[in-house]
Amino acid sequence: MFTAPQVNIYSADVLRAVAFYCGFGFRETFRTPRDGVPIHVELRLDGFTIGVASAASAVADHGLDLGGDARGMEIVLWTDDTDGAYARLVAAGAPSLSAPKDWLGNLRVAWVADPDGNPVELVQRRRT
């Protein structure tokens, strides 16, 4: 039986990635180890959980091959103001991947990158 899904992001710097996602309002719910530099932290926002895992630990502890530059995932965050969220994130140093634009007639979308280059999509449902 499966329970609520979670997205894990492999990070070169777990604390930096945690700080980035906490800026969206995520709250930490789990950390290991509890003291010192964590190798895994779980963050939750409105029923959605992101795990931030150390890339070095994934390779050393689990033998995972994290090679390659292709991004196989992204985080999607719904907002009331795509343009405002995008502007705040870019002003705070998040790299822009795609400026805000209208899409599919009723959405406003934009993308920034998190500190490890993972895409973060900002989506707003527009009133038509």
C-alpha cells in the first residue's frame, strides 16, 4: 500500500537547498542526523513533502548513479501571483529559467532554478 507521495531532490549542499525551500513557506518535519550537517531533511507545505538528500550520501551510502546533467524532475508550486513570486525569487538570486508568460489560456507560468539547478515551476490559475 502506498501513502502520500514525496519528491526527493539530490543536493550538493543540503542546508542551502533547505533554506531555499523554506523561503517558499516549507517547514522542516524530519532531519538526519539531528546534530551536525544533515544528509537528509524533509520539508512540508500544504500536504506536499520534499526530501532534500545529500548527493554524496546517495552515492556513498546507496550506490546510486546520479551522473549526467539532465534534470528528471521539477517542483511545481501554485501561487496567486506568478509574476510577483518570480520577481522576488530572481531578486533574491534564483536563476531565471523562463520569464512569466501566459499558457493554455488560463495559466500564468514561470520557472526559476533552485541552488542545485533543479527547475521550480511557478503556476497561477488566471481568471478568464
